[in-house]
Amino acid sequence: MGDGPAHHWVTVDSLQVAALPDEDLVTTCGRSSASRAGDTVALVAESSRTTYRQPRLAWFLDVRSNRIRSIAVESLMCTREVPAE
């Protein structure tokens, strides 16, 4: 549309997962507080207003190869960006 630059479309992975009623999809996850770069997403349930339980499922968003990779959740932790009010 218009005179702008042409877009280059690429194929990327996708997935479909059913979330439980008390679960959220969050991006504030990592193996440590320093590794929370937004490239890991997880399905987690709230355990309190400020924390989440261990994720049920998690994925690494590999933007270099346009792939979504399932990752183990055993040592993964997720935090809330802003505490619920």
C-alpha cells in the first residue's frame, strides 16, 4: 500500500495451547533475574498478588530462526512486572 518500502514476509512457528482459568501468559521469566529478556514466555498461575507458581509450560522465542522452542520448566521462574492492585 502506498509508496513505502516493500515488506518481506517470513514463515514463523506457531502453537496452540489451552490455558486454565487461573493461568496467564507471561514474558517475565528466566533461569535467573538477569536472564529475563522477554524471549521466554510461560503459562503460569498466580500464587499470590506478587508472585507466580512454577510455570506449567514454557517456550523460548528464537527470533533468529523464527522458531518457538519448548523448554523445561524445572528451574524457570517468573515474576510480576507490576504487583496487582
